[in-house]
Amino acid sequence: MKAFATLLDRLVLTPSRNAKLTLLADYFRDTPDPDRGYGLAALAGTLDLKGVKPALLKELALERLDPILFQYSYDYVGDLAETISLVWDGGAKERVPSENQPRLSDVVHRMNALGRTEVRGAVRDLLDHLDHSSRFAFLKLATGGLRIGVSARLAKQALAAMTGTGENAKDVTDIETLWHGLEPPYEALFAWLEGKAEKPVLATPAIFHSVMLANPVEDGDLAKLDPADYAAEWKWDGIRVQMSSFGGTKKLYSRSGDDISGAFPDIVDAITFEGVIDGELLVGGTARSNSSTRTFSDLQQRLNRKTVNAKMLDDYPAFVRAYDLLFDRDADVRQQTYLTRRERLADVIGTAPHDRFDLSPLVPFTDWTELDRLRLAPPDPVIEGVMIKRRDSVYQAGRLKGPWFKWKRDPFNIDAVMMYAQRGHGKRSSYYSDFTFGVWAEGEEGEQLVPVGKAYFGFTDAELEILDKFVRDNTVERFGPVRAVKAEPGFGFVLEVAFEGINRSSRHKSGVAMRFPRIARLRADKLPRDADRLATLVAMMDGKG
């Protein structure tokens, strides 16, 4: 446990991606099985540990600490696991020396062997005997939210890095291909990485293959390219998915390789082909069924669910708009050109169920100026830009510069007023960095601010200092960890907010929901009375803004 706790401590304090990669590679190289495998699973989000609810942890903490003092501590620190690990008082219990602390695998096995009524006592006992760093690591594991700036992709890249650069070095693409056919603690994977065993044989044939990614168009990129060498497709506002079907096994994966088949059984059940197809998951009707595509907020109703009921399937019918073909039956076609793969894909989709699958249409254009006009005025509100793909490009995993580009439409922008603020997490735990903002709407007593979104990025560290100071100097009310700030027509803080899309939402008081809002600029030159009105956002939804 101590080695994993030390790793977390260092990762939290390490902002550099390359430095994080080195820390991870060293941990995987130096830590024995099965501890490193469980550590990998925790970092990648695949560790199956009996869940410990935050409410239980708070109850245990309040057994040892005054409620008001605990709330003040939690408000200041901003992270439940870190707060409890710092304030926990083990009483007369003696700390276990670092060299005798339980191994990570011991903790995992113990927690997974517990009955429901045994969890409270076991958690209390571990907190009593672990040191501060190990308590923090255990609580992060137990609650399932590490939040240390390490993605599953970075963890897999660290596995490749631990194999070095020689002839025995392994590629991250091979690791990702194996990933979903293996389970923690990944001992067969580590044995192969270290050259002690052959490459693992996967039990399921319908595996995930690393996807090819596009680069955003930047200034000057297109001027260097011949439009005749490229084809264009619409970029739809859904989520990127991969359908894999072999030997009767059918799976639906997200772009990062998460198995989302359980949330979309209507898609999985409709798969009649064998092979691997890359596409966009959307809600509504396919072009072949002559029904309209619905917004991302409709798709969100089904995302992050393990199962869905019949009403959800009926209200939010899903379909896949196919982009590319990786395997045609058992034939690997990734090294064929984009246009050749597309021809084969058209044949596959042509025989697939019309209500669940269609082919992403090409966008005819002669030069970049014409494509720019199409990008800014797409024929469907669910389109968020265009994809530009080199006609002779092969399908290569990763984000290579040149073959594929994404050219998104310009973001929407509004001026809004800061209304509430909350502390951040990790290195931002001492700052108010999560901001709820609002616009003016007509109420019973005239114009009033109504919340329309929340943003916690887009600003620099220097701007964060300014925002944090304003919150501290102008707090008018507190709601637990949330502070309400002074926001009146003649006094407040105006923020320029950029966002990718906007939809109607019955779950929000304002009736609108933004997609990917971020703070674009601090508008010290404006008073709150100059901020936008709710009618402006409604006009954007109706295509009049």
C-alpha cells in the first residue's frame, strides 16, 4: 500500500505529463505482482472494489471530530478523501510501521471479501492503522475517484515506456488492443511486457482497436494543403464509438475503449455484420429512415448508464452514423486508402438495418473558402463542423499531423455574471475555481439573474488569482462549500463564456443547457447590467442568434 500511496502523492504534485509518465513507468517496473496490477486498475478505472459511500466516510469522521470543525476543514481542503486523511484521529490505536503496512493487494482482497454489514468496521480499522499517505490512497480507492491528472491512456503509455526503446519495446497500440480482453491484476500482461511470457491470447474476439484521431485546424494549416487531396464529412455532435463484431460476439465501445454495450442494447442487437466500424453515436433517426437527428442533450439521457429500460429505448432511439471501416469480416483493411475503405463501408452499411445505421455523407467542395462557408452554415443544427480527411490516408491509431483534421464551427459567446463559486480539487483545492454564472431574465419583480451554466477552466493562473480574490472579498452568503457572491446590476463580475452548443433542458431553472462552457475572458470593462439576457440564449437555440 505504501508504494501506491507514494505514487499518488508524487502524481498529485507533478504537473508535467512527461514527469508523470516517468513516475508511472518506474512504479510498474519496480512494484511486484499483483500490487502493480491493482495499482494499474485503479489508475485506469477498472478496479472492482466494494464501494464505500461518501456518506459513510463522513459518518465515521464525525465519530472523531466536531461537525462544525469537520465542515470548515472540508470546505477549506475541498476534497473528502484528503480532508479525512488529514483530520483522522486513531485514538489509542498504534500506527503500523511503514514497512509493515498492508500491501495494496491485501487491501483489495479484504474489501472485496466483506459482507455489507462488515464494511463500516473494516474501513474504520484501516483508517486507524494506516499513516496519512496510505489513508489518502485507501480513501481514493474506496470512493473510486482518484482525480490526480492521470488518464487511462497515460497509464497505458507508461506500460509501453517501462519496456524501453530496444527490440523488446512494446507499442501502446498493442497494449490497447489487448486491454479489454484482460482483467486485473493483469499478471499475464506484465509477464509479456517484461519478456517473460508470450503475448496473451484474448478470450473474446470482439476487441477494441485504438482509434485514429484528428488535429484541429490551426492558422496556416490549410494554406499548405491541396484541397483536391482531401475529402470532407460533417462532424456530428454525438460521441465517437467503435462497433466490433466477431464470431457472434458483439460489442460497442467508446472512443477511449470503455464497453458501453449495456447502455445501448438496441445498437448491439441490430448489428448484422462482422468486422469493426468507426462511427458517431447519435439519437433520433438515421438519414435512411427520413427522421431528424436529435441533440447531444438527448443522447446524454442514455450515456453513463449500465442498463436502460423500455421507455428509455423508445424515447431516445440510438443509431450510429458510420465513418470508417477497420475490419471487413476478418480482413484488416486499415492499410487501404480512406476512399477504398469507404467504398467497402458503404457495402456493409447498405445491408445493415436502416433504422440503426447509416453512412456519413461526403461534403462536396472545391476550395477551402467554400468549405469554410459550409462549416459556418451547416444544414443541420446537430452538426458542429467538418472533418477533413486525406483521400489516400491509411487508418493509423493516434493523432498524426496531416492525414485528418477537424474544423469545428466557431463557439458561441455570451457575457454572463458570476453568481456562485466553489473550491476546486487537487492543486486548486485552496482556490475558488468552479464558477456558476447567470444571465438576466424577466421575473415577477423585474429582471433577475438566473443560472445558465458552470465553468471551471479557460482562465490562466493569474486570472484565477483575480477571480478567487473577488469571491473572498464579495461573498454575501454560504451554502456549505458554495459561496454566493454579490451580483447586482451595478456591481459584480462579468465573464465572457464560450460554449460549443446550447439546448433546451427541463432540468434547469433557466430552461437551457450549455455544452462545454468555459471562461474565455474576464470582462472588467463591463457592469453586470450589460450582460446578456436569457432571450439571447433562446434565440441561439432557435437559430436566430
